[in-house]
Amino acid sequence: MSFKIQDSPNRAAFDVKGSQDLRSQFQKDPQKGLQAAAQQFETLFLQQVIKSMRDATPSDGLMDSEQSRFYTGLLDQQMAQNVATAGKGLGFARLIEQQLGRNLASADGKTGLNLPANAAADSLPLAAPDARHMQYNPVLSSLPTSAAYPALNNSLSGSNPVDLPGSSKAFVNKVWPHAVEASKSTGIPPQFLVGHAALESGWGKSEIRQADGSNSYNLFGIKAGKSWNGATVEATTTEYVAGQPQQVVERFRAYASYEESFRDYANLLRSNPRYSGVIGSQDGAEFARGLQRAGYATDPAYADKLSRIISSPTLRMALVG
């Protein structure tokens, strides 16, 4: 079944099939595919507006919890999509469509696409949004990365690229049972632990490897100090000195399995007095801040990065799926 723009309001915002439909639409009809992509950019903008409103509202009621915030986030994501795809939306999609349409026309060697003429709108500069401040959207993640869409490529570049739903779901499925066991001994919700593993390993794509390419199963970037008697592996990592990033080679712990990695991670949090304030944490942002205060990493933005992963739609969709 082909993707139809008017069908979007009836589709769940976190439906991964939307990305497959959009890929197909770009191949069959680039103009309609571009129109759908522009609508998704507007959806992302609305998500951020709603999220900012939520963050500014006191949330210390009896019904407030990590679980309630999880489902509220899904509701907001769906609401943003419905507003962006109802009628003409807010108008941002039209501006995006016109600018990227010109790029597409140039790349194809054509005189132009069948886009409505609007001299006033065409004259407005369109600043590409910073992907580091955007939540995950499954349709945007599927857009083609060709030279025909330079503005789109720039918007999705940065230190925290948009994650693909298939890989994040596979990663969560692989580590979830071990996160549940680690949660029992630390009192920390398993989704927080999965989020931490996702940050340190790049959702499993940047796991530390041995010299022969085999996996070290070190999901949490735990270094091998003097007290470590197990296997080790050397890898290049980024450390911040006086706020400046530096590439250094460090020795890390190596494990025989993900189960062993989670068990050692949980033991580190329980046994090291520095992490006493993290044990039993039930708030994702506070958990992230607690790790940074304890010196888990030298990155000054570490807590913010971890907090955003824990509360991201990427993790929510992977858990729901």
C-alpha cells in the first residue's frame, strides 16, 4: 500500500512502518515524498513546543511517575502529528517543501517541481533545525542522504545522529533481560540502565572491540583500574580536560557476555560509595545528574545526553515494541 499524506493522522506517530512507506514514496514520487517529509519536520517542531510546555508545568502530583511521563510523551507525540497533518498545519511544512524542492529540482536537472508559487514565502530564510535538540521521529530517520537534500543532511548531522528504530529495538531486546536483573539489585528502573548502555555503546553500534574484532561486551565504558583482575581491552576514547575534548587510549574491562557486563555495572554502582546517591533513583534526569556528580564521565554535557536518551521516543518505541 502506498503512503498517503492524508492518512497520517490515523497512523500512530511511533509506527515504524511509516519510515518504510516514506522510502517507497520517495522512489515513486519524490514530490509527494518531500511533502510528507516536510510535514514530519513540522511535527518535530510541535513536539518540542509541547515538550517545553510540559517541562514548564509542575509535575509533583500523586499520579506523576516515570511511567505516567512515558505515556504522556507518546500522547504528545501523537498530538503533534495530528496537528501538523490536519489541514494546512502551521505553515512551516510549506516553507520546508519549497526550499528542499528547489534542491531536488537542481539535482534532477529539471526546471522545478510542481510546488505552489509564493514569492513571500520563498524569500524567507529557512534555518535547518539542530538534530541534537530534536526527539526521534521514525519517518524523518528514513529520508535519503543524497546530495539532492543538502539542507536536510545538515539538519540531521551532529554529535547525536538520529537513531534508526530497527537497531534500537534490537539493542533493547538483546539487553533487556540483563537490565531487569541489574534493576533488582540496584533499585534503578531497567529502562534507565538500558538508556545508559545505549549512550555508552551508541545503541550497540560502537561497542568496544578487541584487537581481533571480537566483542568485549563492555556496554558501560567501565575502565580497568588497578583493582581489576579480569580481561582487558585497549581503545581510544574521548576525555574532557578543562572542558576540552582529547583523544586518549585507555584500558577497559572485557567480559564474556552482556549478562556479565550488566552484573559488573550493577556491582560498581552498589559497592562504590561515590554512587550511593544513584542507587534506587526513580527519576531519569536525577539518575543522570547523579552519575555525573559522582564522576562517572568527564563530559560536561553527560547528564543532559543521558537524560535525553532516557526520555526519548526512541527508547519508548523500542520498549513498547
